[in-house]
Amino acid sequence: MSIRFSRWRLLLALFFCAAMALAPSLAEARAGSSYGGGGASMGSRGLRSFENNGASPLTRSINPAAPQATSPLAAPAYGYGGGSFFQRHPFLTGLAGGFIGSWLFHGLGGFGHVLGGLLTFIIIGVLIAFVIRLFSGRGFSYAGAGAPMPSSLGAAAAPGAARFRGRDVNVSDADLAQFQRIHAAVQDTWSRGDLGQMRRLMTPEMLGYFSEELTKNSSQGVQNIVSNVNLLKGEITEAWEEGDLEYSTAYLRWSAIDCTTRLGAPNQIVAGDPRVPTETEELWTFVRRRGGDWLLSAIQQV
């Protein structure tokens, strides 16, 4: 009797946690970010995308959760074979994605709120069904009852198994100087909303994130302007190669005037102070094909 009561207490707690997690957030993304990401860490670092490098982990990336040799210079390709629960259930992925999209754009009036409420109960119901199925001892099988674990999974779980993370290499001071130039150019093109010039400075993945943020700002009638950029410190933290791709991460600390104004009205300040510079610390990762030009591949908050 006490075990059953404990299970229902757990289910009730999960219900309220799910409701809190799925409820629309009251906090808005911070305006005035130097690159429009609101302080997020985004992009790809190849095989080292999810390593702990002392900075905030990547929250947006084309790389899968289990790093593979994925090129950030090409558009991502997704499949439904294997992968996580949501990768194996694209309907639920689409449902959750559409629901999150409704939060970002505040729904479709009254109908959007009604539909959002229905979707909330559907998702909560799926979560509760999952927990009940788990406690009943049936769970979710990988490939049918009694199916053996694939040898690749067993090898990955073996203690002490080393994962290939690329070969460490050295980069020159000329490369660091190029990173600093790219950093200054990104700030300038971001302030001007010049996607054409951004395309020459960053990977397609990063260009997509910047374009999304510029579109969001335009829809809100604001413009983020970063000026008087002064690089205070820049140093290489790591560099490596994966096949014909070369990566390098640099620690950058700089100060700048970072403020957000109304579109077409630069004197109407929405956020930030046009007189007081702010300091920022980030890790910027760059990638290039051997012998090519460096492109911005990831930004992480420090």
C-alpha cells in the first residue's frame, strides 16, 4: 500500500513539474546581446562540441548529442534510425517543436491559447504514460523484447574506452590576428544587419542563427547596435584537425557600447547604455578546410 502511494506521489510531482516546464516563460531574452543570441552558446565544434572546455555548453548545435564527424560547413542531415526517443518518434518531435514555436510568437490569439492548453495536456499525458509504463516494468525496448544490445553500444559503454577527438595541432599568431579581425567584422555586420557580409565570415549554421535573431529583432521593431569595440585580450585555447577540417578556439575578452534602439529611431533606447561600455568574455571557435579561410563556427559564454 505504501509503495503504491509513493508511486502516485511521484506521478503527482512529475505532473506539476511538467506543467511548470511547459508553461510559457515570463522572462524575455535579454536585449542588447553583442551577437543577438541573448547570452546563449551556439554552433558546432566538431568532435569536441560537447566537451567541457570551461565555457557554457552548446545549447544550439547541428551536431547530435553523441558527437560524430559532422561538418559545420554543410547543411545538417537527419535520420530516424536509432538516436534518442524523440529522434525515433518524429511526430512527438514535431509536436514539441510546434508548441515551443507558439511560445516564441505568442500563439494565434485566443485560438492559440486554447490550442496551446490542449497540447499541454497531451504532452503531460505522454509523460505520465511513460512513467507508468516504466514503473510497470515494461519500459521501452530498444529493438524488441530480448533483443541483444548492439556491440557498438557495449563498446561505447566500456570503461576506459577512448573516444577519438581529433588530432591536436598548432596555429600561428597570424591565425589569431585573423580571428580578431573576424570578431570585429562580425560585430560590425551584426549592427548593420548585413547578412551578405556575414555569409563570408561564418558557417551556414551560424549564419542561420544570426539571421533568426535579426528577424526576431525586426519583428519586435528594434535594432541591436554594438560600437566602439575594444579587444582587451585574445588567446588560443586549443586547436585540432578532423580529416580535412581544422578547428581552433580562442578566448576573447572585449569592451563595447552595446545598446538596443527602436528601428528608424536610433535615439530611442530600449536597452543598454550608449555612454557606458560593457565587458564580455566568450570562446569563439573557428573552422576551415585545409588551406581555406577561417569561418566562425561556434560562440560560447564564459
